[in-house]
Amino acid sequence: MTLTVRVISPDKTVWDAEADEVVLPSTTGQLGILSGHAPLLTALDIGVMRVRANKNANWQAIALLGGFAEIDADEVTVLVNGAERGDKIKIDEARTALTEAQTRLNQVKPEDRQAQIQATKAFKRARARFQAAGGSV
């Protein structure tokens, strides 16, 4: 049995295909999904979703920018604020963005809570894009 997997952002459908396995970046940690999984609704963190079409296929990475996932009757529906397939991300640009985000995060004063939150979110987005493109952090 396979899963029907859909990743939908406000402006496009990023993924719509069958898969054997899915790993989601939930807010409580990595969540593996196989066919026959119990119904579930979970919040997603900024991170990398991994999809494997079959046991002989390579994992496909998708950078997610937070949202929700619903699993029911071998269907995985992922509704996110933004998403980008790893094979569409240029790794050099993603590496540069990650370095810049890390620098900004390190320069934020601890007492500036709003700037700290924004810099952390930008860093997590940059890290997810870099990892989805194949980079290792």
C-alpha cells in the first residue's frame, strides 16, 4: 500500500504524488508516516520534510516553513505557509543565506526579544532550505 501525499502552500501545490514513506518536521520532533498510520493532525515546524516514493527510490527533500499536516486513510495532506523542493534550490545560494542568517542571529542583543525571534525564524528558514538542497549542518 502507498500513501497519497500532497504539499500545498498558499500559491501552489509543491508535491502531489504517491509515496511509501514520509518524514515530517512536527513541532514535537520528526514524525515518520507509513501506510496504515492512525489518523493524526499535527502542527509542523520550519524544517525539512522527506518523501520516498518507494523502497528503491532516493529520498526527496522539501523545505517547509511551518503549517499543519493531516494524516487519514493513507492520505497525507500538508498545508504550509511556504514550501520549496530541495531539487529546485541552488545549494550555493542556500549556503550563503544560511551564513548570513547565522551572522545576524549572533549579532542580535539578547534583550531585544523581537529581533531575537525574527533572527531565529530567518535562521531556521535558511537552515531548512540548505538542508533540503542537500547541505549538512
